[in-house]
Amino acid sequence: MRLVSRYERRWTGYSRLFLSVALASPWAFWDALPFWGAMNDSASFIVEGVTEVNLWAWQDNDGLAHVGVSEGSDMGKVLDITMSNPKIRTIAELWEFCGSVETVIQQCTRWLREVPFRVSVLPSMVEVPVALEECWAAGVTYEMSRDARMEESEYAQDLYRRVYEDDRPELFFKAPGRRIVGTGKPMGLRRDSEWHVPEPELTVILDPTGEIFGYTVGNDLSSRDIEGRNPLYLPQAKIFHCSAALGPSVALAGTLNPADRSIAMTIVRGSGTLFQGVVPVSRMRRTVDELVGYLRREWPIEGWTALMTGTGLVPPSDVALKDGDIVTITIDGIGTLVNSMRRIGPDWASVPTY
């Protein structure tokens, strides 16, 4: 009862929204009202039954932050939560307002059912969904990833086989939150590497209590020639300028089963397709709960955290990313992450010339 009363006190914001629309366009106002929808087919966009709940973060033309919710990954039909309550401008603030992912789902589901207005969020407006503290990643969680690592390293083939089969997963730090880029932003290519590959990954979002909040799309950009030279070079093969990308939305845990989804990736160079492939998440050897459990075992979660869960799509050994290549990664029900590739240099980042 307490949560319902907190929610209903915020309906004043929607009242102001309805009034502003009515003053600007009376016919649009009447067409949008829920009770009018029963008599007018133009209002059929009102959601009757919500199954998947996705959250979005974006900036408007004035640079102001917004958070919104949609049923599924359709960014053309997003309910702008911030328009109703300007105090909720981020997913973190929405979580603090609700107190748990379960309550976020309840509130968002009710909003989607009862509030008809939707906005279209352009890809250029979308931000990294959550302001993260840090991003971690798991390795060798798919059979294809194991085989690729064994192929690239003549010194450590048995090592990667054992990592794949062992009870303990490979976990490594990927990036601090402020260094993660979102969809539409360039990702970096090291100047001392000639063999970069994208790694499309289901990515888990943990709330500040360490609980699974939801899932997004991730690109764990990696340097295969550096890692293949020596496994101890893994941090250099994984951590460099703009080597991690996340987005575009967060599908809330409890509304989407990641094991039922597939990850698709396309690499485009100029007007041609360099690589494309699809892999079911169900081929991942380890469960999401297992990977999160190992991360949390001796590492207290102290802020919003992402965990990339490993890749099951590896381009053939003759595919290496170059400047201007476009990588598109899609997970059905979550959305599409698109990033261009750019060679790191002093003209882009604060790095020395060598």
C-alpha cells in the first residue's frame, strides 16, 4: 500500500502533461485518453499487457537527461518518465525511487498500461544506459571462444582448454564506468596492434546492492595478437581507450530470460559486409548467476556494475578491424549497439606520439 500511495502522489506530473497537450492540441489530447481509446482506433497504441520492460537513458536537444521505459526494445515507443517527474532523470534515480528491481518492474508496467503518451528516441540521443562504477568481463565461456584462443596462442593452448572446463571462470577488469562508450560512439584501436576483433556479449547490469538489475548489449573490443603473444598480456589486450561499449537499453531482469535470446553481429567495411554471424546465448557454458556469484564472492559491489559474459562469435583469423569499420551487435529484446572503429592517437585522446 505504501508504494502505491507514493506512486499516486506523482500523478500530478502526468496531470500537468495531459493539460499541456490539451492546450497545445485538443484533438490529440482526446485521442490519447485511455477511455477514449475504446471508441477511437487512433488510440490503439495503449499497452494492454506488458511482458518485457526496457529502460532507456538519453539527452534531449537542450542537453537534459531523460529516462524512459518501453515494452520491449522499440525505441520509437518510449514512455518518458522524466517528463512526468523531473526528479527522475536517470535509471539510478528510478531505482532509488522504487527501492528494488521488482518494484521498478511493477511501477513501469503500471505506467506502460495506464499512460498512453510515447516518444521516439533517436539513436544519436541515447546514452550509456546506466552511469557505471566499473565494468568487468568473463572470458572463454563459449566453445568457439575457447577454440579461437587456442588458435591464436601457440604457447597456451592447454591453458584456455582448462579455463573453459574448470569450475572457476575467467574474470577480468574491463573499464571504469566513465570510460565506457554508448551506441553511435567510436571505439579505439591500439596503435601497437594489427589484429583487433569485436566481441559481442550479453552484459549483466548489477545494482549497488549486487543484485541483477537487467541486461544490455556489450562489445568487449580486444587485441588478439597481443593476447596471443602471451596470456599475461591480457590486460593490455583488453584495456585501452574506448575498448568497451554498452547499450542501447537495459532489459529488466524478471521480464526477459537471456538464455532464450540470440546475439547477432555484423562488421561492415565501406559498402561491403566483412563478417556476420549469430549465436544463441544458450550455448554459453556458464550461467549468468554463476558468473555474478564468482564476481561478488570476494569483491563487494559498491556501485552500478556491468559484467560482460563472454563471446560466442569470433570472426575468422583473416578478419581484423580497421579505421572506419562499423560493428553492429543486436540481442533480440534488448536492442542494437552500433559503433565505428577509430585508431587511437593524439588527435583524439591524450596519448603520446611514438
